[in-house]
Amino acid sequence: MAETTLDVRHLPKAEAWAALRDQLDAILRGAHDDEARMATIACVLHHGFGFLWTGFYRVVTPTLLRVGAYQGTLGCLEIPFGRGVCGTAAAEARTVVVKDVHAFAGHITCDARSQSEIVAPVWNARRELIAVLDIDSSVPAAFDDTDAAAIEGLLQVFAQPG
């Protein structure tokens, strides 16, 4: 098991994601508890990339997300489906990349330093939405298709039968 989180900010983006994927694969091998996996993923990604906020919002009703494991400043406690970037990703069942949060209609500002955001759905083995992974950056346009593909691949861990 890895004893420290990797700092991958000096690596090219694809290499950084691959390094953290390898570390998470090693740490999470044999782990089947969703809460523990979410907490570990949030920690490794947050510290690895130095993001502003990294965490999960769990599906608690068919139309409501509630904050789960995260790293960073305070987040919203609850977000209805369809509201903000997280609620949009949940309602539309897709990854949402926002290069400028100030241009996203209905963006929920939890931290004024946030400039860009990516939110990806988390599916279980039955293809049920169980959460969204929300990552905020203080850097404008910090996220792109490389990040979306890497995150979606990483989140496949929740779709594995446990």
C-alpha cells in the first residue's frame, strides 16, 4: 500500500492521471466499501493535483445529492438534481466540464476562488447512479477531455461487483 499521496503537478496531464490511477489501483485492491473508496479517491486526487475542492455528492433520493467524502473547504450539504454543475451531471447522467464557472448558468458558488469545474457520474454494478465526483480548480479552463476520460475510467471501480 502507498504510504503517501503522490504530487503529480509536475507531470504531463496523461502521465499524471496514469500515476494516480496506478496508486489508487494499489490502494483500493480488495476494498469494496464505497465510502472508503470515495474518501481515498478524493484524497489522492486532491493532493496529487492540488485541486481546490475534490469530493463526492451521493445520491440520497431520486432527485437529491448529499455531500459525501471530500477534501477542501466546505461544500454544499445538498444539491437537487438539475441545479448547478453537480445537479446537471446527475440529471443528465453525463460528465460535465466547465471551463469558466462564471459563465455556467446556475453555478453554485461554494468557494469564490473556483474558476473551473468537472463533475462525473458514479455508477454501480447495476448501472445505477450512486454519486457524482466533483472537482473544482482555482485555474480557469483546468479540465478537458483528457481529464474526463481519466476520471470516467477511474470511477469504473464502483461498477465492479463487490
